[in-house]
Amino acid sequence: MLTAFDLMTENPQTIAPDDDVVTAARIMLDKRYNGLPVVESDGTLVGILCQSDLINQHKRLNLPSFFTVLDGIIPLRSGSDMDAEMRKISASKVAEAMTPAPTSVTEETPIDEIATLMVDNKYHSLPVVKNGKLVGIVGKEDILRTLLPKEEPKE
């Protein structure tokens, strides 16, 4: 069975937590990436920045609903949820907009487990790590390529 090692793109393009979101958006658009792994200078994976994280900046802020009981106001959503949403909407640095501690796989993860994670969680790409360090990335296109027939070597 194929594993992440067989499918992954080694040494993928990355960004740092301190990079600005404009730079990240430019890389994604120019290279047609759905997401970029966010790594520290030593290669440790700390997050992933997806197109949806950047699109988040243009969404409408959902104000919390509340109800009143005996002249008291009870919010139906925690203030910390709203704070996190505000930080994402107003993010200027990658660290503020990224998804921290993303789901990742190892080089030994089988293709069926990768496909299940992608479909069940609507992931477009999954970082591949070894000892906490980024070694590659697997995208939906990598899995689709396995459906194509192998090309015969030309003589």
C-alpha cells in the first residue's frame, strides 16, 4: 500500500509565523497552493495557513446571540470565541491567521488514512512530519495522481 512517503512533495514551500499575510497570499496565488505549512527556523511545524484562513478576513463578524433572564444578559457564545474570530479577521501576521497545531501525518501513514482525513475533515493538504519537523506535504492532487495509469518508459 502507498504511504505518505510515496506521495509527498519533499521540502515544500513554507512560511514563518512572523511573515505578513500579504506575502503568504501572494505565494499562494502565484504558485496556486491551497495552503502553506508554517514552520519555525529549525523546521518545526507550528501551523498551516490555508486559503480559507485568509478569506476569513473578509467575512462578516458574527455577533453573539444572547437572552435575558431576570434582568441579566446571558450570551450564547463565549467571549473568547469572539476574540479569536476578531484576531483572525484583523490578522496581519501569519501567526494570527494560521491554524495552529495542524493535523499532520508521518511518512508511514497509508494512503487510505490520508484520504479519510482529507474527506472527513475537508483538508486539501496534510503536512508530513518526522520528529516534529516538516519533511513534506501531501495534497489531494497527489492522491488523484495514483488513479492515473503508469506511463511506460520510452525506448
